[in-house]
Amino acid sequence: MIEISNLEFQYSDAGFRLRVPQLSISRGEKIAIVGPSGSGKTTLLMLVAGVQVAKGGTIRVGNTIISSLNDADRRRFRIANIGLVFQELELIEYLSVRENILLPYLINRAMRLDASATEAARDLAEALGMSDKLDRRPARLSQGERQRVAICRAMLTCPDVVLADEATGNLDSKTANAMLDLLLSQVDERGATLLFVTHDHSLLDRFDRTIDLAEFDVSALVAGNR
Ligand code: ADP
Ligand code: MG
């Protein structure tokens, strides 16, 4: 599903450099990504999402080699295929929960906000126990509820790939586990592939595999033998 080879990436200030010789992730795999702060976890997700662009090597997601797309095509690809959940949830405070879930449709002209989209939003909110809060503003939600809104938003377009960046980072461990349950059940239901960045090692046994970014610099061969 995701195939990275000979990836070379560097920020334009020439400081941080990420190299991933080889990484294969199967469809439906649920992967935890760990590594010290500053090791490039967020950068790797942004490369897979096509927000950042590789300087060398290839990144294939499904049948698309995103490392060779132009900016507009990468953006289209991302909207259609990638669900993103960030630690900073990027909920918009002046929008209701419903509007926050539907945000991809409100900001992308290419996506038509029709009855099936609003229905999908309602179904997701119901599955995640948020259906009675659709008209609230984010300010009146708990952190765990805000997290659920972010998950609903990420899943709304039924993405093939879900990227979560420390999505449970500021939750206590009980709430973090409950959140992960919800995310995993949504991902499983759709057969999506999940890359989940976390610092919380107590969550790791919930995943098929753990990738430690600390290994990328030192070894040419990294997890990924499927
Ligand atoms: P992690 O998520 O593992 O903590 P990041 O991927 O955010 O690490 O960052 C990896 C390195 O790249 C860090 O040294 C960080 O300072 C640097 N970095 C992150 N974003 C940028 C950017 N936009 N421009 C330049 N350097 C950056
Ligand atoms: Mg990060």
C-alpha cells in the first residue's frame, strides 16, 4: 500500500535530513511510529501525505507515485486518499462540531457538499458518540470529545490511508485508549492503512508493527518484510 525507497528529504534550511532506504507497508496494516523528539516522525507523515516533497527516491501510495506529482495533483491526491489527525486538532472555534467534521467539504471546492456527505458526517458522529453535540462549538467540548471530532473529520472521505500525529498525546491513558479503540475500529471497518505517531509505549501492542525512526539513520534495512 505504501512503498518508500531511497527516500531523501531535507528542509530548505539544510538542517534536518531524513533518509529512509526502504519501507513497505501493506494495505490495512496498523503501524505505530515512535522515535525521539526531532527524529522526523511528523516529517515522514507529511511526506506520505504529500505536504512535503522528497528530494530523492520514491514514495508510492496505492498506485500513485506521489513523489512525482506536481503540487496541484498532490493536493488532489491528499484530499481524496489521506485522512489526517493532528495533536493540534485544528478545530475551528467559530464553527459547530458538524461544520468542523464537514470542513474538508467547506474548504475544497472540488468536493461537493451533498446529502451523502452530511449523512456520512452524521453516521460518524453517531458511531463516535457525538451525535448529541453536533451543534456545539469546540470550546464546549472536552479534550476527548475534540479528539473524536478530529477523527470524524479524518474518516469522512473514507481515506485509504489515515495518518495520526500524536493524536492521543494530551489525553490521559484511559481516554487515549478509548480514542485509539474508536480510531482502530473506524480504520478496520474501511480496511484503511494507519500510521500512528505516538510517544506512549503502552499503546504499542495495539498495532501490527512498530517503526522506530531512530533506526533510519543507522541501518539500511528497516522493518517491512511483508
Ligand atoms: P518529530 O515529529 O519526530 O519530533 P519533526 O519531523 O517535527 O520531528 O522534525 C524533525 C526535524 O526537522 C527537527 O529537527 C525539526 O526542528 C526540523 N523541522 C521540522 N519542521 C521544519 C521546517 N518546516 N523547516 C525546517 N526544519 C524543520
Ligand atoms: Mg512531531
